Amino acid sequence: MDAKHKERALIVSDIHSNAHALRAVIDDATKALKGRKNFHASGLPFHEIWCVGDLVGYGPEPNEVIDMLRKFQKEGIAVHAVKGNHDTAVAGITNARDHMHTAAAQCAEHNASIITPENQRWLASLPDTAQVGPKIENPAGLTGSRSMFTLAHGTPDSPQGTYADSYESALYGLDHLDADHEHTPYTPHVIVGHTHDPRAFQFDPDHIVEHPAEDGSFPFLGPAANDYSLLHNDKLHILNNQGNGRFVINPGSVGQPRDHDPRASYGIAEVTASGIRIMHRRTPYDVPSVQKKMKAEGLPASMYQRLSLGR
């Protein structure tokens, strides 16, 4: 990302073969940033897409989702995507389906049966982790520049296994970045998915606290937490110098939210002079149409019924 031109990235996770929800997210982001400068040449308001895994599984539209992302790539938008456990299962890389509950395994088998060979190869080629964002010079006393964020579906130390659903598990992921530079390059911050629950953790020598999202809000963590009542459309500013700590951020799920809010959940990152600003957003989409398609495809009722409930 280019700080000089204030570039932006769309942050998505757990799309789960729900192209209806992904289209709604693209439309909502475009409306939210209407009137802003520095749009991409394609006409979209972001220059990169950061996808934190589980593009497929559960839903009925694996090809539509992957085709959208590949189309963005062809238009010159940088798509940085990592594999989730459902991606691995649908790509047929391992026996990941053996470790899923019955309904999830059925959905993965369905997706694997309809995904095109070309899209399956693209899915299989995704890395387990990726480094994104503007470069920071000499972070944590290291020589040279480092990207601001690591993308990992679960955590950097267990990309497709561990859920970063507590400050302990999130902290282990940061510790892994600190201790294992040979295999996972150091970054100050991490963006994860997997839990389908939008939240963030801040780690600071004096403040290690967690605030889950409430009513679609994006949490602000740290010493000034009581000064913020952040709801949909509010922002979290992460400083280049780590002056407000290190963060593990989850944008929530686009295609199957589980925080009792059925609206698609995502984030927008924008480079600023002092760091990067992340805005969390929710947007409704045509849930009944997705449910109708899932039912017609013979997917488990529990999987399409939950879309109305957001859990």
C-alpha cells in the first residue's frame, strides 16, 4: 500500500461461498467511500483486497466468489488471500473434511463437486499466511522494513487450526511472529478470521484487554477504551510507531456471521500519515435468495437457517 496516495484495502474473511453477501460488501464499501479521492482505475474505492481465508464452504457459490476475486486481480487490484480450513477441504489438499462436523463436511463435499478445476487450482495455490500493508522501518529493533500486518485464518502459529477467540490465543500468535522469523516474517499486527466474530485485541506492556464487538460495533482496545463508544462505521487507528500497542483484528464474517447479527461484516483499511485507519462496517444482503439456492442444492437445513439468525 502507498501512504503517499492514501491507498485503501478491503478486509474480508469467511465469505463461505456466499457471492450475494460479497457483492453487497463491495457495493456498501463503494457507497461508504463515495466522494473520496484516489479510487482505483477500475472505479472501485480500494486498491487491495485482504482476504483472511475460508472463501468457500457452507454456501452454494464457490465459483462465483472465486471468479469475483480473480476478476479483481485482472483489473489490477492486488488480492492478498490466505487459505482457511474450508479452502483446504474444498481444494482437496488434505483430509480436512475428516475433522469437520457432518454438515460442514457435506457442504465442503458439495463445493468440491462443483468448483471448476481452474478455480480449485487457484484455491490450492493460496498461502497459509501473507504479509500486507505499508512498510514500517526497523520495528521492534529489527533491521530493515517490515509489512504492518500478517494475514492468517486462525493464528500465525496455527493458520487453519487455532481460533483467536481469547487474548491468550491471540497473544500466542504474536509471540510466534516474535520468535520464529525464519518461517514467519515479523509484523507488528495480525488480521485473522475463523471465529466469524468481529473483535480486536490490543497488547501493550501495561494493557492487555479484550472488548468483543457489541451490536455490530468494532472494538477499540486499550487505555482510552472508556473514551470510545464505537458502533458501525467507527474507526480504529493503528500507529506506525506502535504507540498504541500491537493489535490482532478480526473483521468478522462476510458470508456466515455468528455474532447474532446476520448482516455481512467486513473492514476497510486506509493508509494515513501516522499509520493505518481501519473502519468496520455491516451491510444487509439478500439472505432469502441465498437460502433458497442452498436448499435447492441440497445443502443441510441447519446451514441455511442460521443465516437469518447470524449465529
